[in-house]
Amino acid sequence: MMVPDLGSLLHEAQARRMALEATGVYFISEIDPPHAEDLFRSLLLMSASREGRRDQPITLYINSGGGSLGDGLAMMEFINRMRREHRVRIDTVVLGYAYSMGAIVCQAGDHRSIGRFGTLMLHSTSWILSGEDERIFKDYQRLSEHYQLTVAQLFAARTGHRDTAWWRRFIWSGRDRFLGPDECLELGLVDEVVDPVLADGSALIVAHGPAAAGAAPGSAPAAAPAEKG
């Protein structure tokens, strides 16, 4: 058995990355400091090379179980900065699922789309803390309220659906809010639901399941996975 050459593997990986950046494509999976920094670097290169050319959009594909709230907001800030400074269009596409912070980052796109089999999930923030009473019950409580207000304002502004108070109640309800594509469209969380198409150009019509067709926006399908991010 031949052992792969590490140098060759790294070269191939770098070549694939350069090819993706040349076509304006980036994939978001984990949302943490290393992946946020990686996005910053790639997005800067892609934006600079497309200065003022909105007809050549950058596409961020999201398949993510979520991650750090701070790093996700940093990603969104950088997306907005590149859009403003380089006058580029940046779209977001949900592939499979975008849970928690993944669903929030999706809102940064100029055009937000989700596939027919995609799912978004919104839920309360999770904290792991240790320290003095004053820090935990006062300082971090204040930080939590700040994040709740920030995220609720973002959804109210981006979706045009309901107000900040409604989104705050909806997200911080103590539930995992799993949302199918049609529910996402109804709530203004995406701009388009993309149905599958066969090779001959005909659409593959997928019947809506009972949960997607009959549930009110914000209800959780009973069979939905319970990942948290």
C-alpha cells in the first residue's frame, strides 16, 4: 500500500481552495475562531477580486450545526464590511441544515435560499460559566440580555416579519424551533425555496409532510433531530 505524500495532499487541498475562491464559493460548517478567521481570509480575497462587480456574486454555502455566538456575529460583521467596502453581492445558501448560529449567519446574505430538504433551527443561547456570584448573576446576565436584543433586532429587521419583542419570545422560548423550508419562507428567514430538478429539466415535486403543511410557524416537528449549536 502506497502512503500518500503529505506535501502532495496539501498542494491538492490548496489548489482546490484556490479554484473555489476563483469561482466565488465558500462552505461554512463549524462556527468557531479558526473557521471564522478562515472565512475572513477567503472572503477578503474573493471580494477584492470582484470589486464593484455585483453581477459576479459570492456564494456562502451553509451546512452547520451552529457554534459560537460571538464568532458568528463576527462573520456577519465581516460579510457586511466586505459588501460595503468592495461593493459586492454575497448570497447565502442553506444545504441540509443551518441550526442555531448557522441560521443567524444565513441572514447576512443578499439573497437567502434553502433547498427543499433543508431545515433551520433557532433556540436559546447555551452558557457554561464559573466564577463569582456578581459576575455570573449580574455581568453575564447583562451580556445575555444584550445578545438576545441584538439577535432579535436582527431578525426583525432582516425578515420584515413581526417585531423585536416577538422574535425574542420566539427564539428564547426554551424550545428548539425546527423550521422546514416553507415555514422559513413564510417567516421571511429565506427569500427562496429551491426545489430539486432532474437532468431533463423537469422539477422533482416533493409533497409537503404533515408537519410542514399543517404546523403553525415556530412549531417543532416531532421527528426533528435535537442538535444544538
